[in-house]
Amino acid sequence: MAKKKNTEEPVAQKPAGGLFTYAPAPESPAAAGDIASSYGHFIGGEFVDSSGSEALKTVNPATEQVLAEFAQGTGKDVDRAVAAAREAFADWSALPGSERAKYLFRIARIIQERSRELAVLESMDNGKPIRETRDVDLPLVAAHFFYYAGWADKLDYAGFGPNPRPLGVAAQVIPWNFPLLMLAWKIAPALATGNTVVLKPAETTPLTALRFAEICRQAGLPKGVVNIVTGDGRTGAALTAHPDVNKVAFTGSTPVGRAIAKQVAGTRKKLSLELGGKAANIVFDDAPLDQAVEGIVNGIFFNQGHVCCAGSRLLVQESVQDELLAALKRRMGTLRVGDPLDKNTDIGAINSAEQLARITALTEAGEAEGAERWSPACELPGTGFWFRPTLFTGVSQAHRIAQEEIFGPVLSVLTFRTPAEAVEKANNTPYGLSAGIWTEKGSRILWMANRLKAGVVWANTFNKFDPTSPFGGYKESGYGREGGRHGLEPYLNVEARDV
Ligand code: NAD
């Protein structure tokens, strides 16, 4: 029987670059599994209703459709979650590390098995392209649990003295830009070291954390070891202020990090802060320019630029400025902006209307201050929150777009003549999270890396993450390290190591 022609069949579209045509390659939203119409919290191993009646909504930023309602956690909900974590702590911390490791390995394996479901759900809730959730976020999430599972029975050899002890209950608050990955960065080391946790996901992206709660049940994790309480900053503040938590781990903006530091000051809570950034991606005239262009694009357009360590300031050596910018503009012309569930999409949706407004306001300030704005021609979908990949030239160090974190697909270009000038300009920011250096000279890489005030310095690459490698900031980018052996320390009572 002849196949009926589907008149709604998608038509191949010509991207702005005009070089290739791509037929749409949509991933099915059904792969995200069942999304409930409303969610409560996950406390003591059970999904429970909130003690309050306020509900928030999470929307798909590419379609503006409501995906689900979820509870605005109250002080009572937080009390209950912290009590459940406290109760679970005695048994969990007394388990041999090799036993805790088995749970972490099990969680890692389930994440791998359910990675397509989680990737699609993350793309729908966050707006990031499926190519990134599938190929970057989810593999890294699983890798984090595998990695810290490996540490759980080797803590005696981690460099913190014999038999290092956990802290107790960890309060963990995360942002919306890498919802499941930030959860993994927080929960995996906490559990490996014998702590129990209460985690609050961001209010625009709660769904993968709630799905992770199901995974904890599937893995048979003892009740109360992981608790998830949803809500906005009010719930976050109630959690970080709770008198019965021993550790506060926060990833998010610098102003909120500062407020939490004040709140925690004078208590015995241990605190780690992973905050904002304004990284310099520094290109010397001897760099392989085509490779550098790929690194610049990855540095600022990956995840719509919603990346704390994004290479948001390009510092290019004056002698190659014209050549590099011409190549960069050509490359930006080939970026496809649109449906996050299309496997060909490079730049997905901006996570929320509020974030879009923030990006828009800062780019308008860039123009008002006299920088020159450029974007490739590209059609944006009619509904949802979108922003064209954008480049600013003629940027001076005093401009707001050179100083403030835009957290969007916007690159500010500055120039330099000498390595010393590059270092000075790169460090001229209140932040210090990451930097990139592009040059073929190894000695220059080392010279620069020694002088750059950044927690991570990439050489001839950018935005490379690995669970074995510590990550964290200088100055207003925060303190404490996540990842690697260093990532164990924030969850261990190193002062009591000889006890
Ligand atoms: P945000 O600070 O507004 O919110 C982060 C989280 O904190 C959310 O869960 C929010 O509900 C909660 N929160 C808000 N007010 C709070 C309060 N008073 N007390 C406790 N919790 C509170 O940040 P955001 O807009 O969600 O995320 C973007 C920011 O996160 C950017 O600045 C980015 O650079 C930063 N970030 C940093 C890293 C890193 O590792 N350094 C990683 C990812 C994101």
C-alpha cells in the first residue's frame, strides 16, 4: 500500500550560513517519559506533598508550554527534609566505603541506562540542545557518580589523614544552567564521603532532580540519604539557614553567594561557593586560528552561553584581529538556532523570560556605551525565548559588557599587543573562574597560566570538563573546589582528621 504523504512533513531548511541544508532531525518528546502534572518533594525516600499550598510552574522555554507544577518548599518542608537526612546520617556514615560505593555505582549505571530519557527531559525543561544534553551533560553526570564511587573506599588515601570523617547533613542549592550535572557535582562527593543531603534545584528546572529522586529509589538507596526540596530562593534561604545542617554547598550567582556567606558566617557550617565568571579567551598571533575559532565558539555559544566559565571576553592579539574576526563571523553564520530537540541545533532556547530580559538589557547597554554589535542573519522561532549569537567589537575594559556576567550567547572582543597586557586585561575583572590561552608556544602557556587569576586555565581548548579535575574560582567566583580529589575536601571534617 502506498504510504500516505504527510502534508506536514518538515521541509529541509537552509541555515543562515547557506552552505548546507539540513532536514529537521527531531528527538521525540515522548522519550522524556511521563511528566506528572504536579510534583511534591522527595523526603525520606517518599514523594510527599508540601505543607504549604503554593505551587510554581516550570515551562519549556522553547515553546512556553507549562510542563508541570511543583511545590514551593516551606520552612516546615525544609525542617522535615533536614530531619530525614539527619536520621539517615548515622547508618549511612557507618557503612563501609565499599558499600556506599555500590550505591553510587548503581546510580551511575541507572543514569547511563536512562540517559536518553534524562537528556530529553533536561532539554525540555532547560532549553539546551539535545546534542549537548545527550553528548555532554549526561555522560558527565554518569562519569561523576562513577568517579566518586571509586573514591568511597579509598578516603584514607586521599590526603586528608587516616579515617577522615563526614560532616553530617549537607544543604545543597544549585542553578538552572546544568541542572542534572550540578546535582551530580554536589551529590556524588557528598555521598561518597558519608554525608546525607538535602538538595534544592533551581525554580526554572526542577524536573531532572525529581526524576533523579526516582533513580535513588530504583537504586535502593537508603531512605533519607538524598532528599529533594523544590522551590525558589525563599526555600533555598530556609535550607542554607537551617540550624541542623553542617555543610552548605551553593552554585549560583555572586550576589546570592554573598548573601549566603553572610548568613553562614559565625556558624560552624562549612561553606563552598561556586559563583559567576567573566572568563578571558586569549588568542595569540601564533595560534592555529581555525582551531581557536572552534574554541571561541565552544567557549561562548555552548549551552547558549549560560555557563559560569564561558569564554565571554575574547582577547585577541592585534596583529591577527582582522583575520580571526572574519573567520569567527563566517563560523557564527553556520550556527543553527532553534528547537532544542532537533539533533542539528547548536543554540537552543534561553532558559527563561527573565534571563532573556537580562541579556537584552546588557547588550543594549553595550550599544549605548559605544561598542559595535554584530550577529549573523538567523531566523528565530515565533514563540519561546531566543537570542541570536552576538559579537561586540570596539569594547573597552570599562564597558559593562566587559565587566558584568551576561550569561548568554554574547561575546565581547578586546585586543592586546603583548603577553603582559593580555594578563593585565584578563585579570581586570572581579571574577576568576576560568581562562583560555591559544598559542603554539608551551613556554608562553606556562608563563600566562602562572599569572592568570583563574581557577581553571585551558590551553588550546576550552570548556573541557572531567570529574577527575578540580573546578572552582578565585575572587568573586567563589571558594572551594568541586571535582577530583580536591572535591572530597568540602565534605570532610579535615580539622578532626586525627581524632
Ligand atoms: P541564582 O543565584 O539566582 O540562583 C541559584 C540558586 O540559588 C537557585 O536554586 C535559587 O533558587 C537559589 N537562591 C536564590 N536566592 C537564594 C537565597 N537567598 N538563598 C539560598 N538560595 C537562593 O543563580 P542562577 O541565575 O540560577 O544561576 C546563574 C548563576 O550561577 C550565574 O551567575 C553562574 O555564573 C552561576 N554558576 C556558577 C557555576 C560555578 O561552578 N561557578 C556553575 C553554574 C552556574
